[in-house]
Amino acid sequence: MANLTKKQAIVAELKDQLTNAKGVVLTSYRGLTVAQDTELRRELRAAGVSYHVVKNTMLRLAAKEAGIEGFDAHLEGTTAFAFSTEDAVAPAKVICGFIKKNKLDENEVLTVKVGTVEGKVIDAKEVKALADLPSREELIAKMLGSMNAPISNTVNVLQGVIRNAVYVLDAIRAQKESA
């Protein structure tokens, strides 16, 4: 009876994490060394992402209770659960970056199974595409740069007119001095 209540508490906690998470990534971690796992956890913690190993059955039950469909096909083998309640992209960015940096995709040591963004289930390819997106700050900087470009181009054009007038006056002055 005590085991049943512990399991129910775990499922309730997982359900709460799934419903409150903006971004979730499920991974398979076959063959990941302790040092690699420690480094991954450190990077995830620094990005504000929670990460822990879960039992497939409990995650399946929690996803069902949370109303998330599409996890069942991916809940086989080892499963680790990374989620963020602040940033929807952070789990995908950190995990995919870690996989690339350590070349773990070549022999499938650490692989992305599936993810969610704002409650919508996305497959592994979409998680990788999400990880490749520029950060929010980069997108804002690009947008501001695009907004600033016409203004700076106008200033350069107006300066060109003034610059040309100065060159003409300088040429006239030089011509009168030589005459």
C-alpha cells in the first residue's frame, strides 16, 4: 500500500511538471558516462532546466492525466525528462548543443525522443529545429537592426549630399588658388 501511494505521488508530481512546463524534452541516454551525465546536468541547471530520469509507466500515466497525447510511442527503453517552466527553448538548446559538442549522436549515446512546446507534442526533428533557432535576444537585436537600417541609410545619403557639396567647394577653392 505504501508503494502505491509513493507511485501516485510521483505520477502527480510528473503531471504537475508536465502541465506547468513551457518546454519539455525526453531523451534516451544509453551508454552515457557518469562524467558526461554530470556535465549535462550542470549545463541544464545553469540554463534553468530541471532534468531527471523517469520510469516510462509513470510518465505515461502522468501524460495521460495531463491530457498530452503522443508520448506513448516514445516511452521505451531509458527515458530522461528535461523541462523548463520559464523558457520553452532552453531544454532543446542545451540538450542538442550537448549532443553536438560531444558528438553523442554518432553512436546514439544520448538521443532526443520527443518534446513539447507550450503543451504541443513535437518530434525529434522539430526539437532539433527548435534548438537551432536563435535566442530571443538575438531575434530582438536582428529586428532592431532591421528597423534601424533605413534610418542609418537615410543619414548616409544625406551626408553624401553634404560631402559632395564640400568636395565641389574645395575643388572651386583649389581652382581659384591656382589661377
